[in-house]
Amino acid sequence: MFEDIFLRKKAVLEKLDAYGFRKIRNHRKYDTDMLNGEFRLEITIGKNSVPDTKLTEIATGEEYVLYKTDAVGTFVGEVRTTVTNILQDIADRCYETAVFKAEQSVALIAYVREKYGDELEYSWDKFPDNAVWRRKDNEKWYGALLTVSRRKLGVPSDEIVEIIDLRTVPEVMEDLIDNTRFFPGWHMNKKHWYTIILDGTVSTDEICRRVDESYLLAK
């Protein structure tokens, strides 16, 4: 019910620890009393960064679940609002924007940040899952991360994947495109841009090298 609070966000473990979360195996847990001590809220955050909540009535020790349902009423509304406010505070203080979560996407974002000092720019309100890297000296794009259906790349699948668009020169484009590892640039000029699906088909090392080439071509 509270997933929208954490949409396109990723937990920052150091911030969770500072907030008061405890590490238990592969999870972080946090407990707090609410509504004048009537309830204890337990929040568990796992690998997917979306919290799971458990609310217990302290006097009886019984779990209270109505706030997770469509139940209406003054009291359940107050409970739901209180839980929402607590989760929103955690999202604001302990999470960062993280549209792209594929392993290769995360690695490429870290690579570009370390080598070029560039962060992704989210420039389109209508397309919040799309972002670009831009050179600082001339503001030209040299890479883009996007989320699309494989079918839009000509692959017979509706699976949503993360992709990267990179620059190349027209004279090598024809030999490069094989529609298996390299595809015509999605939403880009197909004479100068090509696409790689970030699913491991092309190694991260090779993609990093191609990011460098694209950066130079954007000069």
C-alpha cells in the first residue's frame, strides 16, 4: 500500500543506520511507538529497498492489519496517516533517486561518476525513467539510460529492460548492428547512436570502453 512513497528510490544503508535501523542478516529493521504508545510499528527493509511494515497493538500484543486494507473510518484513517508520515520521513532522509537498478546500470553510473564526475540528468517529466549524461564543456549528450520493452527493440518479449544509448560514427554502424548485442539507437538518430541492453549480453568492461568512445565523439 505504501510502495508509491519509495517509487524510483533506493535506500542508502549508511543513512538508515544513522536513522536508527539495525542490521539483521540481510535486512535493516526499525521499531517505533506511535499514537501515544498504543502501537509499535516495525519496519523491515530488504534488498529491494521497499519497506515492509508490521503494526502491533501494545496492550494486547495482537497485530493490527486494517491500515493495509481499504477499510475506512476515523481511527483506521489516523493509523494509516501516521504510518504514511513515518515512512515518508524515512524516504526523505534515508533514500536517494534510483530509477535504474540493473547491476550493469549501477556499475555504469558509478564508472561515469568516478571518471567524468557526471551525474545522470532526468530532463523529461513525461519520461521519468529516461536520463542522459552530458559533457560539461559543450553540454552535448554522450550517453543515455532508458527503460523500454524488449519488443520495442525488435525482440519478441514484453519484458521491461534497462538500456544504454551511445554514440558511434556512421561508417562503423552497419557492421556493428546485429540486433542481438547491438541495436539501432532507441529514440536517437540511428546514423550516430546505437543501443545495448544492460542484461549482461555485452560485458560491463566493454560497455565502459564504449562509453569512453562516445564521450570523445561528443566533443
